[in-house]
Amino acid sequence: EVTIGPVACTPAGGIPLRVESSTTQVMWGRPWVARVLDAPPGAMVTLGLGTIESGPWSGFVLPQELGFLGAPGCYLSIDVAGSLFSVAAGDGSAAFPFVIPNAPSALGYWIRFQGGAIYPGANALGLVTSQARKVQVCGWEPVGRVWASGLATTVGTREIGVAPVMQF
């Protein structure tokens, strides 16, 4: 996971909006979950998905500062190829689950994403944005791991690519 673009705008007396990949390895054919964090509880939040992070897009030059709309210091850091909306939970978070297509051609593709939230009083527009991030789709590793509570245990949990392999 890599941060891109300018930092998040911070409302007066508030904390900046954050976005993250909750999935440690984004693999083709597997689920991926992105989360928006630190929004006001009950606020409308959005997760924007994009394909580029700099250069011209729809009459703007990315990253585009949103001061001309009434949100100074807030930036649109990616093109908006798609967006999803949710309501922030009591802790200010919203999860956005996806499944990466089960296609080897997705290997190496960069997914760019940025969060936004309606935040009345934060600025004249009433909107805050997070710093954008990107993750790269990886492939299956040639090994699998089974975790169990002991050597004599007959059941365990299968994980792929999250820890070293130990051979007995």
C-alpha cells in the first residue's frame, strides 16, 4: 500500500479522514476490503476508485485542489472511474468490500482509491478528503501454510503468503 497525492485536509478541531486497504495481500480472484476511517459518525462517506494519479483528467490537472469549490486544502488526487457510498458507523469507519476478478491478467494492476466525507462546518463545501492510496494486485504464492495450535492437532487455518514457511 502506497500513499499518493497531497495529505488529507483537516477540519478545524477535527482529525483528518483516512483511507486504507484492510487486506494485507490484494490478490486476483480474492476479496479486497478498503476502509474509510475517522469520518464523523453517521456521515455520508464515499470511496473513489481511479486509474490515474497525476496529469489531465476531465478538465482538471490531478491532483486538483478543491479551494475553488469551497474546500481549500482538500484535493482530488485520482480520476474518479467509479465511486461507492456508505454511512459511517459509530466509530467513523465504513468498509467497502470487493472481489478482485479471477483473472491472471489482473496481476500487477494498481488500484488507486481515495475517501471523502460530508462534514458540515469543515469548510464552505462541507466536504473533506483523505490522502489517496494505491495497492498492487499480486498473484498466488507457490506455497500454502496451515496454522494449528499444536503438532498433534488435526485441524488448522489455511493462509497464503502472510508468514514464513517452516518445514518439519
